[in-house]
Amino acid sequence: MGEVNFRAKFIQNYSSLESATLPPARLQEFLKHYVLDPNSNIDMPVLFNVIAKNTLPLKQRFEVWKVVLEISSQYSAHRKAIDDCRLSEATHAYKTTRLFFKEKVSSQKNDTKIPEEPSTSLTNSTTSIEQQVIAVKPEDRNIFYMVLHTRPKRTRGEKPNKTSEDALRCIVMHIYPQCEKYATSNFLYWVDAYWIIKRIDNLLESKFPTDKDILKMKKFYESVKLQVSKLQKQHTAECLKIKKPTGGYIITDAIMILWFRSGGSNWLRNKTILKFWDKLIMLDNIELILREVYLDLLESTFAFHLSTSSSNTEGLAISLILPEDKEQKIVLATVKKLYTARQVSFRKEDLCG
């Protein structure tokens, strides 16, 4: 009863707060009682509103993401059963991936990319799933292939799209180490990593298809290219005025498409990506969000190049140009601008896969 009263009182107090953000201690208190408590039923609009106005704490971020991405249930009555199901499916995906590598290992014994076998077998039927999983410590390459080979619509023998694979690698690179470091469970962090990566990958593929449906995105990409071309021409003109080298910017179609398909993870630093995805995974119209962030970053990168003596800008590596704090500020300000203007709202569609 005390916990119920706390949650009700907190929500009532929070709704009346004039401040756009909560103090860190207050935010952690909210997440502890409202999200991490196994007996709590989560009101998603309330949670979304909190996420929209705050930066999630590192140690609680992925538990929140699991609810937002519908990996864990918002309802306490269903949470245990769904968590068990996720564990079972992740274990099956890992077993399948191990068998895949086992088939290749005889002909590629010297390939350093082949993962080592876990010390404990996952095929012992006398051992519980929990005990089997605790013995597992898959590396990021395992998680990559686990997600790759359990993607929807993928048939055995079909060659994956390169952009899609590159995007998945970018996502894994950002998420897996952070799950290993900050996940609630020391043993099951890889299960969280698998499902979070899988859901984000599926979400981005549904919005930015890289298979035959990529033709649906042709007009969208063409409109972005026109905006990029306009910014480039403006930048070149400004450089000519002050007799400064343009820096040799190379913005190919492949780089641009990968930006969208990877949710920005091919360019942005890890801290920026995590704070950005706090917002992205709960909002609709992510095509607009990623486009506006892309263009705002590009415009700021050009402006920063003009204001500094640096000419190391080949290939538009934002991380080599913009300071990290400026990068984060631009990304979050763009999302806030769209949200405040009601050009984007909380996601209502269900996720699957």
C-alpha cells in the first residue's frame, strides 16, 4: 500500500511541476519505484513524459529501454512470464549461432573472428535454462550474428544487404559494451543486449528498408540530398570568401543512407547516441527526427569548420570536428525543438520481432 501511495503521490506531484527536468536524485527515485519495482504497473504516457524531459541515468537506462521497446511488460502480472520467454528465445538464438560457427570452424581454424566455445555446454538437458545462460559470455560478434540470423523475412541462404549489416554492426558497437557494463544482471546482460539491439534494428529497418522496399524511400533520400547540396554550396561560398579550404567533404549516398538505417550510430559518439536514442525509441515520425538531426549537425559542422583553423574534415567525420558536448547539445536541442513544436509525438504503434 505504501509503494502504491508513493507512486500515486509522485505522479500527482510530477504532473504539477513547472520545471522541465527532475533533479538526478528525484529522477532515480522515480525510476526505482515506478519502473524497476517488479510489482509496479507502468503508465506509458507518464514514463514517456519523464523521458522526454530528462536524461536517463546510466545504471537504469536499459531497464527503461526494455519497457519502452516492449521487451519487458508494463504490467506486473505479465512481466515474469515475458521475461522468461525472452530468456528462452535468446538462449535458442545463441545455440543456433554457435552451431553456425561450429560448421565453419573446421575450415577457418586460424580465423580470429571465430568465437571461442563457452566453457559450459548449452546442450545439457539436465541443466536449467538459467544455469546454462549464466555460463555464457558471448562477445559482440556473437550478438551480431544472433540478431542477423533471427531477423524477420530472412530466409536461409539469402545474402544480407551490406548497408543493413553495416548498420547492425554500428548498433552492436554502441549497445553491447554498455549493456555489459551497466545492465542490472551481471550474468544476463547479453540477453538484454540481444533484445535491445534486435528491437532497435527492427525498428530502423521498418522505417528505412534496405531490401527491395528501399524504392519506397527514394523520394525521401532525394529530398535530403537536395538539402545537403544546398548546405554544401553555402559552405563552399563562405570558404571562398575567406580563402579557406573547404576541407574536402565527401558525403556519399551510402554514408547518408547508413546514417538513417543505423539511427545515427555510424557517426555519433556513444554518449550522444545513448541520450539520442532515449528519445528516438519512444517517438513517432523518426524519419523526420533523423533528417533534422542530420541536417542540423551538418550545418553546425560546416559552421564550426569555418570558425576554426582545422582542415581535417575529409569524409565528414563529425567526431573529428565537433566537440562532444556541442554534438550532444545539437542533437538533443533538435529533438526538443520538434517535440515542443508537436511535429513528433509519443509512439503509439506496437513493436514486434
